[in-house]
Amino acid sequence: MRGDRTKHKLEEAKFFLDQLTPNYGKLKKFDYFLSAFISSARSVLWGMRNEYSAVPGWETWYEARKPNEEEAALLKGTNKVRIRTEKIGSLQTASTFTVTGITVPIEDLEKFKAFMVKASEQKVAVKLSGTSKNAQLEMELNGERISYPATEVLVERKLDEFPDSDILEVCRNYYNAIKSVVEESTRTFNEQY
């Protein structure tokens, strides 16, 4: 049936979109799923064009569709991301991790305080592992290493192409814009023919 390939591609994009939230705090996994989402979502409209181009009136309808300003920015930005991931190199989001709570056992409190005094005067290597709800903060200074559970971690991910936007919101908006085009095409051209 006409539209089945397009629908399948849209479902694939939704699958990868749904993987982003649970992997938001996982550095590599998030970037891998984001790359897969961008690639999959970008191919939905290309696939739809291939599937519907022979339908009378479809190409004219598609060319006449003018995206609003927000959709145009989404399309332009996601195309730049796709080009970067497919032609330049792997996708890596800029991540900011803010730790506002650390669990330090009472017996380690003096050691921790002394470490933090030294850390305020020098460069400290910091590693955060786990998830935002179950994280471990490890810090190293001059060969001395301390590690404690981080209880409050805020993760923020950005892409250069969307510097002022949360990447999850960008992806959701992009998916919804594509879905809207697919639904409109399906309603208009599957019912007519």
C-alpha cells in the first residue's frame, strides 16, 4: 500500500527518538542514538518523495509546501548535523554536567575537605560515570584520587547547530514537523487515489 515505506521510515525515526531520553546522561550512547535519529529522520522525506513522486499532483503539492520559520530553521540545522555526521566525522554533543550533591562518608570528610582546598588552587581531573540518577564522581589531583556517589547531577547537551536549544526538544520538534508532512501527504494523496 502506498505510504507503507514512508510510515516504516517514520517509525524507525521514532524508535531512535525514544532512545534519547533514557540515554541522555550516557555520553556515547546518547550521541550514537542521536546520530541514528538524525540520519533516519532526514531520510523520511526523501523516502516519501521517492514513494509518492509518481502520484499525480504530489510533486506540485510537495514543492508548494513552504515550511514556517521554525520548521525552516529545524530543517537547515538538522541538515548541517547530518552532513557533519555523514561526511565529516562522528557526532559528539557538547555536554555540561553540574554536580550539586555528593555523598561523602563522615569518616572521609576531613580528607575530602583537604582535597577540595588543594583542588581550588590547581587543575583537577574529573570523571563522572553512571547516569544522572546513579552517578559516581571521581577526581584526581597530583596522583591522589577520590571517588564518591554524586547525588544531584544535571546534564545539559548541546549541538553547535542549535546552541540555544535543548537537543531533545530540537529532536522532538523535528520529528513532529516530519510527521506532520507525512500525515498531510497520506490524508491528501492516499484518499484521492
